[in-house]
Amino acid sequence: PKEVVFQNFVAHEVSEMVLSLINMDKFLQVVKVSMERSRHFQLVCPNDAYHAVPAGATTAVRIRFTPDESKDYSHQLVCLTGKERIVVPIRAIAARAVLDFPDRLEFSECPVKYSTKKTALLRNRGNRAAHYEISTESPFSVTPARGDVGAGETVQVTVEFHPTTVGDHFGSLAVCYDTGESIHSNLHGEAAEVNIGFSRNPVDVGKTFITMSNYTTMFIENRSNITAHFQWKTFPTEEDDNEEKRRLCYLLQPPAEVWLENFMAEREIKKEKGTCEDRTALLSNMVQEKMAKVQEDPLLFSDDIFSIEPLEGEIGPNCSAEIKVTFRPLEALQYRRSAYCHISGRESRMFLCLRGEGQGPLVKLNYYTLNLGKIFVNTPHVYKVNLINCGAIDAPFTYIPSTTDVGRRFKCAPAKGTIAPGKTQTVQISFNATVLGVFYEELRFSVAGSPTPVILTVRGCVKGPTLHFNVEEIDFGDISFGFPYTKTCRLTNTSLMSLKFKLRMSDDGTQPAVSCFDQIRDHTDPSWRNGVHFYVEPREFTMTPSQGTILPQGHVDIKVTLCSNTVMQFYRKMLVDLEGVAEGLAEVVIMARCLVPRLQVHPEILHYDECYLRAPYETKFLIVNNTHLPGCYGLIPQKDKENSPVFYSSPKPCGIIQPHSIAELPVTVEVQKLGKHCTNVLIGVFGDQRNPLVSARADVSLCAAYVYPSPRLIAFGRIPAVRPNSRSFTLFNKGLSPVEFRIEIVRRPHCFLIEPKEGVIPDRGQVPVTITAVLDDTGLLDDNIQLFIENRLWTNLLLMAWGTGTTIVIDKPFAPELNLGYQF
């Protein structure tokens, strides 16, 4: 044969087989038969022997096999001819195991998330024992996964099908021998949900007092033929569980600062002691241990408000499990939680809604509405109300003060406290009204742990005191601008209680008004020219007293003073406010008409024919008032007085003129420049928008004939040229005021020197003037001297001189002799 195979051998027994070599050629061939040295295989003939094989003939080679044990062996025989090399394999096949397993396993209509098991037989039809390993894939598993089966024996193998989703599932099962051989089987399973549900959903525990607990029960009903295992979970899916575990593990990771601090501490200890334990490894191991505990945590349902018992268990076929749900509210709120039941036979976790309402302390009133009827203002009233604790827990209460005007007047005693279960607390309510009218107020008592306060509604009507004036209106009639007028009235208190009152005038301003008596103190006030101006509306009314206390059945006389700074028709109301009670409780109408009297001035023109310069001249204007109202007048100062040719003033510039009378306004006039002048004198009337109301004119002519020079001809006669010569003249002032002068040379100012050239001539005085001539030529020289009085050319003087001699001069005199010395 082409392969030598020894079978069914026995250990330590010798077996032989013959191998025939056939020469298929037409010629004789020499064959060398050889075999590597082996303890189990030998050639019966000598090794490396040559065999001559004629054409078409056969030669036999015997092979001996001696096994040590029953196992497979292999070797080879080499035949070498001149043309080719032939290798013949030698194998010894020991006894073998042959395993038999079903080709297909079917799991039909199996509950999801439930383990369904099937038992199969694994038979060994071979002639030796076999060691096997069985492997499969989810959702299938097998037990035992490995083992031994003797020749001709059978073992039971359990295949388990545990699907997590509904539908068909396919897989394979592989049985592997210890010889490397394997057999395969197909697996198929169909998963479906079974009839399992809750007895009720949602589960409503009902109202429960806070800090206490309440419970109810429900059932998980198993209407199937399987034993269902259940667990109560917090999250709806397994993916959510894993996500939560990842989150918790992430939180367990120490921040980088902790690792760094740990490393630095380890380095410091190692530097001090020379050695240190691996603190980083210890920290890492601690974190890994905590993470392992997180991964092992089944994450069963956990909540601060609701608890479920039992959290896991088993339910037999067609049975039910009682579940206890406990509710422990912390606040008076509506609570809602979700729990998820992971149970065999259902693909998804079953949702259960848990509901409960936290009940705070239950406090009630013995009555909820308090009608006070009609009560008097500023009169204390006291009432009582009972707070009743109808609940099973303590009720701490607190009165909540109101922020309204009426609510602030309510006081409760005690304002806070604690009411034991079934007990009553009496609260005293005091009320002192200060606001008039109908009121509707809610008094609120806050109860700790209760979301809504206990409300007591109080209603009533507050009656105010009665006040009245003795007149309905005060008519001032026609009044003059800026003049104060006063009238009186009486305010009577007909109530039986003292009243604090305050008077105010409707539509009155805040800036004090200006009276005529204040105005005449300063004639330079701009209001004489521009009128009175206010930044805000003026306060034109004054009440005396403006506030105070009126005794029961008493009265007070009030003076009302009007000083108007507005030309208008007045229609105002004087109102009475009671402090803390009401505003505008009583009123009286104030009427008036403010006018400005028309004043006239006489004469309209003042004439001064001849006036001396800066000499004061006194005169007077007559102010005429033909109206029935007094007036206030004032002389308005000049605007540009420095440049005015005429100054005017008055020792009594302002005054008051009574109705149908005449007043004198003295005026002093001073002329400042020469010539004839006309100046307007302005007289203002206080309050008239046409300021200045009255104007007069002063016409003046300045007479200056009493200022003259003497002599008017300045004659030097014959004088040497280039030499100084002096002459004098005098300036006379016969007037009553000093005057300024200036002297100028018209044509040859370089030849004449004047001293003084300018100055002041006193009244009824004189000033001597010296002229020094230094002629720059010979012959007749004449010139004009101009005299200026008050910067105005007043007159000319004639100047004459005859220059003699020569204009050439030497710096040294020739006399008494001129010695020229020796000359060659």
C-alpha cells in the first residue's frame, strides 16, 4: 500500500506488516530501503539494504511495530532508486472515541428573561474514553461545559435558554474532543412574554401627615406556569443602570490635585525616611475596590419618600406576591415617584407609579369671617378667635403681618406658638383704625409644614371724626401784586376725641413768594427790570396755625394770608388732613383776583439848561396812583453807567404808594461829559410784566465857559536857536467841579516841551503850564497849542518865536582864547 497503517494494536505487543515494492519499469532497478532509527518501528531486514528488483517483479519489505502504550504513532520509510525517491508514511492508530450528540435542539415558546432547560445525551460509540469541552453562545449555555465519557458510555448535558428579548434566537453548540476533533449542533429558541402584571397601577397611598408614615399594598400577579423572579429597580432599563454606575465610578475618581498631593507627600516621606510605601498604588487600589462595589451593586429601588418591601423575591406559577409600599412625606406636597419591576417573563421592566400627598398640620378656625360693623377711627377694638388643631401632629403657627394700610393696624397675641394635636389656641386680635372707609382685610396665620395659611376675613367700616369751617368760602376780592392780605376763619371739632390736623392749600407751590416789603429793600434786584421768576411754582398762601391739635368739641381760629406773585384769578381749596386718619376731611374755597396797579409819573421830561461838569443836581418825580390798589415802585439802576454821559441816582429809590395818592421820588443828576445830552430814567412797578412800566427823560446841557487859558498868545520873541527858552501861561477853572485837561503841539512838537502836558484843574482853581522852546532853525516859527477838556478839543493858543544865531554849535567854548600851538 501507499501508507502503512497499524490498527487495533495492544501495548507492548509486536505487530508486523509487509510492504511490497513493484518494479513497473522495463529494466532492473536497485532499491535502497532505509528508515530512521525508532524505538517503535524497525525493519526486519537490515537497514539501508539494497534490493535488486527485476522488471515487473516484486520484493517484500517487513516492518515491525512495538507500541509502549495505546496511542497514535507515526513514522516513515524511504525507498531510493536511481530515478526517484519514494516516502511511505507509517501510522499507528490507537483505539478512538466517537461522540454522538443531537444535530439540533429546539426551544419553542419560552418565557423571556426566564431560564428554560433541556437535557441531551452525549454518547461515546468509540473504543476508548474521551475528554470533551462544550461551548455555545448567549442566550444559550450548557452544563457541564467539560468532562469525560468512557467508551460506550453516555452522559447527560443540560442546555439552558435564557433570552432577554422577545423573538427567535439562533446559536450553535460545539463539542471538542481532546484529540482536536469536534462535532456541532444547531440551537434555536423562541422567546415570548407571559401573563404577569400588577393588581393596580398607580398605587396611591393617600394623605399622610408629615413626619409620619403610611402604607398600602398591591400585588404582582403571576398568571403563568413559571416561577418568576422579580427585583424593584430605580431606572427603567439596564442601560440606565450601567450609565448610573459609570457616573458613580467617575465621581469616585480623585481629581488631579489629589493625585499630585499624594505623590508629593510620598516624595517628602521618602526624602525624610529613605523609603516609603507606594501611596499612589494604595490610592489606586482603594478607588478600584470602591468601583468594584459599585459594579456589584444591583441598584435596587431607593427613595427618601417611598419604600418598597420586599425589593426582590420569587412568585410561584399562578400565584401572586404582596408588595408593601410605605410613604413618609417630608413636606405638605403632592409626591409622585416611578419604580420599575424587573421580572422573569417580561422583556421590559414594568412601570409602577407611586403617589402620595403630604398632609401638614390641620388647623381650623372657630369662624372664618369677622364683621366689625361700623367703628370709630383711632378707637381700639379687641376680638378673640380660636385656632383648632384637628390633625395628629403638632401645629407651629405664626401670624403674618399685613402690608396694607389697614392691615398694619391689626395686632395678634400670641403672634406665634405651637398647638398640640386636638388642642385649641385662643388668639386676641386688637385693631385701631386710622384709615376711613369700608375695608376688607385677610389675616393670615402660617402653619409650619402646611402650604396654605389659615385665613380669617375681617370686614367693616371706619367712621371718621366730623370737622367743619364756619364759612364755606373766603373771598379776598381784588388784591395787589406782592402785597400780603389776611383773612380769618374757624375750624371746629364736633367729635368726642382730640384730633391732630394739618392744613394744606391745593395747587400751591413750594418756593416762598416775594412780598413788596422784601422787594423795596434792594433797588438793584434784577426783578425790577425783568420781573419775578421762580424755579418752581411760588407758595403764595400761608396758614397760621398750619397744624395742631383740636380738643373734643373745640375749635381753632386760622389766619389765611395770601401774597400773590401771579397775576391771575384764584380759585383754591384749603384742605384739612388728619394725621394717620384721612386727607381732605374738610375744605374751604379761597377766591381772589390779583392785579398790578397802573402808576403814572410827572413830569415826563426834566430840563437842565446849564450844568457844571460832575456837579450834582437834585430834583424829584411825582408817582401818581389813581387805582384802588396799593403799588410798589422802584428806580431802576442804569445798565452801562460808566459809558453814560449822565448819571442819575436816588437817596430813596423804592417805595410803596397807597391807593388814590401821590408819592415823591427824589432824583440826583450828574453830567459826565460836555455837550447836550438826553437820558431815560427808568421807574419799575413791582409785578407788571411790562417792566419798566414808567419812564421819564432828563435833558441836560453842560456849561463849561469858566475853563480858559491866560494868556492865549505865547510869544518868545527873538531867541537863540538850539538853546532852551521858557515861557508860562495859566489854566483857570471857574466851575464847580474839577476837569481833566490835555495839551498838544500841532506842527512842531519836537521843538517845544510842555510841563505839565495833562492833568486835572480843581474846581475854582488854576494850573500853571511851562513851555520850553528849543528851536531847530532860525527865522520866524509859529505853531498852535490845542487844549483838550475831558478828551474834547476846547480851544487853541497861538505860539510864536524868532530864531537867531546859527544852528551849528561846538562842544567846547573858544573863550578866553584859542591856542593852536606850534604848526610846521
